[in-house]
Amino acid sequence: MTTAPAKAGWRFRQPSVIPGFGLTLGFSLAYLTLIILIPLSGLVWRSASLGWSDFFAIATDRRTVKALEISFGTAFIAAAINVVFGTIVAWVLVRYRFPGRRVIDAMVDLPFALPTAVAGIALTTLYSPKGWMGALLAPLGIKVAYTPLGIVIALVFIGLPFVVRTVQPIIEEIDKEVEEAAATLGANRFQTIFLVLFPGLAPAVVTGFALAFARGVGEYGSVIFIAGNLPYVSEIAPLLIVIRLEEYDYAAATAIATIMLALSFLMLLVINLIQSRTRKRYG
Amino acid sequence: MADPELYPADIHHEHASLAVTERPLARAALMALAFGFLAIFLLLPLVVVFEQAFSRGIGAFFEAINEHDTLAAIRLTLLVAVISVPLNLVFGVAAAWAIAKFEFKGKAFLITLIDLPFSVSPVISGLVYVLLFGTASLLGPWLKLHGIVILFAVPGIVLATVFVTFPFVARELIPLMQEQGTGDEEAALSLGANGWQTFWHVTLPNIKWGLLYGVLLCNARAMGEFGAVSVVSGHIRGLTNTMPLHVEILYNEYNAVGAFAVASVLAGLALVTLVLKTLLELRYGAEIAATRGH
Amino acid sequence: MEVRVSNVRKEFDRFPALRDVSLDIRSGELIALLGPSGSGKTTLLRLIAGLERPTRGTIFFGDEDASNRTIQERNVGFVFQHYALFRHMTVADNIGFGLKVRPSAKRPTKAEIRRRASELLDLVQLSGLEKRYPAQLSGGQRQRVALARAMAIEPKVLLLDEPFGALDAQVRRELRRWLREIHDATGHTTIFVTHDQEEALELADRVVVMSQGRIEQIGTADEVYDTPNSPFVYGFIGESSSLPVKVEDGQVWISDRPIGLTAPELPDGEATLYFRPHDIELLDECNGCIAGTVAASRRVAGTRRVELEIGGGRERIEIELPVGHPAAQKSRVAFRPKRWKVFPKPVEG
Ligand SMILES: Nc1ncnc2c1ncn2[C@@H]1O[C@H](COP(=O)(O)OP(=O)(O)OP(=O)(O)O)[C@@H](O)[C@H]1O
Ligand SMILES: [Mg+2]
């Protein structure tokens, strides 16, 4: 470390004896700009050059609105389901000992590793009227494949690890003594879990929900097979982008993509805000 | 964290305190819920893939694999991974070096930018390149004039794959190298090593398992990416079809055995990835950054 | 509430953390569990609270077998070493928690709970901090909140695991006095764990000295200090010197000389003599005494510590002399312990 007195005022970086700052940062920035920033700003630029009225027309087109509703709606439901079951799975994996726990723990990451198209055709086969699950549900009058319910199923598959992997480490960190304290104060197990443990888990659960939701909104590969893709019924926004592209309607594709991006970022922003607020208070 | 043996022993102890565990009935119910859910949502789809792939016997399976277009798809997938993974590997190491070893303004913002591709729909990741290089774009006419083909060809597929796998290595290495600090490097430099020697002999051994972990996840995604690649590929059989795209085509042609045969190869790859990942976490948990997932 | 621990054994994976422990605690008593790390103090406390179940033996609350009652029903106030406050609840909510979770028939109204919480905050001298979160409190303040929370349920027994362990010396001393005052004011039967003997001796009505899962001695501060009943207690509480001796016909011998001490109740054979370094009388002439050559001498606060070599220089012991005492200048010192104890050498195996 240099011993020269720190110069007052703005300084881009702290002095250091380690070499390579210019090279690595320069390369990283150049690569980031070329691969990510230029293409993404191209999208924003394209959509800005659409003009407000064109953009508004596309955005309020009934098919667009419906597709966005379906994407965000199914992603929301799937994320909600994952919050419940993902938290239970995380709880069981952390708290209970049973043979094969390691294998099951590893299996939770399957949706990260399995290509989405593979998941898509597998789920479709499984839930088609002749598939194992489909045949089981058909007598009950429940149709999954080629309905919005199918989309939810696919998104539950895709989103599960996001919830489990955010909640799991927080459950591991729970101070056992806090639970014991609650018990000695007279709280039954139910009260301990809901009054004492859940508030502590809530930020992680919200984060997991947000991650699963964001991923679900943008998901394409696993959904298009099982959804049936009926306009106004089971057509998701990413698919509509693809359809517009195939029709060479770049304007519409761009507008829908921009709306999706904006909504997703807005949501992540809100979530970040909630999180930083809880962190400040409870330390 | 990855190694369950390192969990605080008393919580999981056989004699875990009476206060911190559920009644046997509640326990059984929770476990049944968890296992049932996992069986239906994770295990069944996986089983179906292999069941369908071999539903007409092992011969039909190999016939489906050993088909000209399928082999071309496998070759293309490998080619795409071989190009895009090293690119992101170099980027990941460079970015992690700059971010973890130095203090500079705007660092948090840079990290956010690196994570950006994770929050973008794969379809949009493909779309941005179509807008950039397509016939209706600014660059389009110029590219055409010079006979450069990017869209609906291998370069476009590689670009889209690089985009979606962009953060994997970097986000694995950044927290790891931040935790390790700069002490080792400073020691090496003070002993007369130059920058490159320091990286090669000091830094790299410290991060090798984390690096491998990131590469593993990056590769899995690169070989399996569907949405982004689908938008830029043009779906030309035998030419611009990667394995996941080929699965789609076969499936849409009602060639279930063919589709699931290729799918089962990809599923096998995913299982291998999971096994390696778990082994890495078990053996080198401490040397892999605490971030898991994606 | 009386608490009776009767022949309790607790094993973890076959490892005995407590072996056959019996202990009677009178109602309203303030008891200290004192012992080295791993001696089973926390385990005993947790068994009383019902957080663990004994492998063998019974714990009685009054005349009732406590194992019939769940943790929730035992009504013990437990103060954890690291406080275990609920981080997302305010101080007032922490203190009111035990009342809030009562079944609705026995639950006080919200206003009543709030009133009780602020009363308790007064008692622990933290009035005005109701709205704070635990993260916004100092260590000593958290400790007091933890105590107030435990007392809110009007516990029959108050259990404290190293209540001052994580605090600095100054705060420890203050809280110590304050705990005694609170105990005298409320009259709860209180058991606290410590491995600080000063704390135990100063604060407790009776001290329970534990070692390796056993109770070595139970007694008042004076009893355990003045008449330790085992070599362990002698060594663990206060300072002690020890010498290998022999007992023959009720006489205590060092090598070939009797030292003027009698131990008529001991069998003949090898034994060890224990005494306090300051509890000795110097002798001018050695007519049945312990004599040694001065090997080293150093000033410790208000006294002088003299290290003596006894019997050919093999054994070294320490005695304590007033500063400026002429004996410290001499090269040879003869003395006899005023209070002492001889323990026969434990049989091998
Ligand atoms: N849940 C457990 N599982 C296994 N062994 C345990 C468990 N709890 C305690 N022990 C063992 O029992 C013995 C007594 O432990 P205990 O916590 O009662 O000691 P302690 O006297 O409170 O020590 P300290 O002063 O360090 O807190 C120790 O050897 C400890 O390792
Ligand atoms: Mg203890």
C-alpha cells in the first residue's frame, strides 16, 4: 500500500500495488458493452423511435394485453405455489434427517440444469390426456395440457429452485435458541413458527418469490409445448414476441419486449426497496 | 454451507432439543408434502423423458440418435458451447479480478449490469440481436453488402448463447475472490513475482474449484438454451439447429421417440452436471462461493 | 416453587453429559451452577426447563413429576446466554410475547399486556425503550430485555445460562448487584449458570460446583470456600497449594518426617495435602512443620508470593506472606497450614 497521504477530493479508484486493473476492467467493460449494453440499448432505441402513438397502439392491443396478463398472471400463481412448497421443501431438507437427503437436495437444482425444451416436452407428455398425470386428472374434469393451468405447471417446475435456494440458507441460520425461548415462554410449535420464525424468513421468501416470478414471466421453452398457445387464452408474451418477429412486425415485437422489461425491472426495484428497508430495521 | 456435515451439529442432532422439532405427525405430513411435490414436479418429468426415449426399445433409440440431422445438431451444440463458454470464462476472470481486487467508483453498478442477462427473457435476448443485425436494422444493409451473415447462422447462435450465459462465471468468482482479499497477491508481488506469475501461481489455485463450478453451470446453460437461440437460429435442419431446437422440431413432427431420444441425451447431460456440481459442493464447499443457483 | 433433581443422567450419543445428579432447590433460593466448560451446567439447566429429556431420573417441580408437563406448561423463565431476543419484534413485543401466546381464556388484554411490559421495563431500568428493536440495544440492555421477557410470564423458576457471559467486566459487576436486588424483590426461585467463581460466590445463596457431569459439592459460599470436600473443589475455587504426603497411624508425613498434622479418619497410604496459600502460620523452629527453601518470590498486589521447594527440590508450592514480612528475605521458611485437608490418593483404575 502506498503511504502517500490520500488526496482530498474525487478519486476513481483506491491506490493498490496489484497490477492489471486497467487491462481487466477495460476488457470487462468492452465485452459487457459489446455483448449486453449495445444490443439492449438497441432495443430501447428501437422502441423509442416507434413514436408514442404507435407504441400505445401496440401496448393496448387486446392480444398484447391478454398475453401480458397471462404471462404475469401465471407466473404470479406459480411463484405463489413455489413459495409454499419451496419453503416446505427447504424446511424438510434442513431440519429433518432421512436417507437420500443429499440426493434430493441435489435434485432440487434439476430445473436449473435441465434444458427448458426437454422439460417442456416431458411435462406436456405427462399432462396430456393420455399421460400419467393427465389420465389421473381427466376423470376429475381437470385439463392441464393446452390450458393456462399447463403454463402454471411448467412455471412451477422452472421456479422451484429459486425459492428453495434462497430460503434454505436462512433456515440453516435460524438460531435454535430463539425457538427454545419461544417455547419456554409458552408458545406452541404453531405459534413459534408463525410468530417467531416466519417474520425472519419473510425477506428470503419474498426474494425467492421475486426471482421465481421474474424467471416465470420471461420463460419460453418449457411453456410453449404445454400451453397450446391459443391467442387470448394460453398465449404468453414471449411467444407473442416470437410470433410478431416471424411476421416481420419488428415494431410490435420491440414494444412488447420493452413493456416486459420495464415491468420486470419495476418489480425488482420494489422488491429491493422492501428488502433494504427490513434489513435496516432488524439489523 | 454446501456441506451438510458443517451445519451446526446440535440442530440436527439425534437428540435435538424438544423445543425445536415438530410432533411426529406434523413431521410426517410435512415430509409427505415435500416428497410428493418433488416427485410430481421433478422426478416424474425426468422419468418420462427416459421412458419415452426407450419406449420403442433401445434399437429405436440409437436409430433416432444416429440420424444425420441429429448428429449435426449435436455437433452444433458442442461447437456453440466450445466457443461461448471460454469467452465467458475469460470475461468472468477479468471482471472478477477488477471487481474483487480493486476499489473503484461505480463497482456496485457494474455488478448489477453483469447480472442483467438473468433478468431478461431469453426471447428478448435473441430479439436484441435480430434488431441489431436484421435486415431492417442499421447494420443490416452494411452486413449484407459485405456478405457477413450473422443472423440465422452460427455467429448469431453463439452471440445469443454468450448473452444468456454471460453472468455465470463472473458471479461465481466475484464473491469468492472478494472473500479471499488481496493478501496472497500482495505477498507474491513482494516476493518478486510479476502480475502474470501472481495470477497463475497464486490466484488461480485459490479459485480453481469456484471457477470449475461456474464453468459447469455456464456450460449446462449454453448447451440447453432454447428461447434465445430459437429466435436467432432460423431453424434450418442440419445447419442451424442445436439439440434443444432439434428436440422441438422432432416433437412437432410427432416423432416422439426421436424427440425424447435427443431430450434424454440432454437430460443425461443435466444429470451429469448435477452430480459434478454436488461433488464440487461436497468436497470444495468452502472454496466455492456461497452463491448457489441459476 | 421447589425444584428437585433426582438421580438424573443425561447421555448424548452414549456420551454422559450428566451422571447421576441430585439436587434440591428450595423455594425462593438463588442458586449458582459453577464449573469448568463442559461440566454439564447448561445441560442441567436445559433439563430443568424441559428443553431436553433426562436419559434416567426425574425432575420434580414441588411434588409433581415435571416430565408430565411440556416445556410450554412448565412455566420456567429461561434467559439464554446470547439472549435469543426476537429480532423483528420491538422490545415491548418481546416482553409481551409470553402473554400474547397464552390461550385466549388466560390471555390478558392488549392494553394489559402493554402495561405489564412497561412495568417490567421499569423494573429492569429500561423505561422508554419500548419501541426499539433488539439490534438497536447495547449488550447489557439486551440482557435486561431478555430477563424482563422471561419474568413477564411470572415463572415459577427463573433459569439463566451465563447471563453475564458476553458482557465486559464493568457491566457484569453492575448487573450482578442488580440481579440480586431483583431476585430479592420478586422472590423467584432462580438458578444461574456461570463459570466465574467470583460471580457465583458473591451472588448465590448456595453454589453447586460441577465437574465432568457430576456435582462435586453443594453449599454456601463460605462452605465451598472454607471446607471444600474434594480435591477438585479445592483446586477450582480460590487458590490452593497441594503436596503429596503419606498418612501413617493418623499422622501426616512428608518424606520421612511428620509435619504436625493429624488425619485420624484417613487410612494409611499415599495422599495429597491441600491448603490455601494465605491460610498458614509461619514457625520459627521446625518441630513438626513443612519447611522449604525459597525458590522465588514476587509481589502480587497487597501480598508477597513465595515459592518454596520442599523435600530435595522436587515439589514446589506457593505460600502468601504480608509485604515486608521478614520471612520473605530468609532462604529457608518453615510453616504449617492453619486450615487444610488431606485427600487419600484415588485408587488407580
Ligand atoms: N446436543 C448435544 N449433543 C452432544 N453432546 C452434547 C450436547 N449438548 C452438550 N453436549 C456435551 O455434554 C457436555 C456438557 O455440556 P454442557 O453444555 O452442559 O457444558 P457446560 O458446563 O454448560 O459448559 P460451558 O461452560 O462451556 O457452557 C459437553 O461435553 C458437551 O459436549
Ligand atoms: Mg454452557
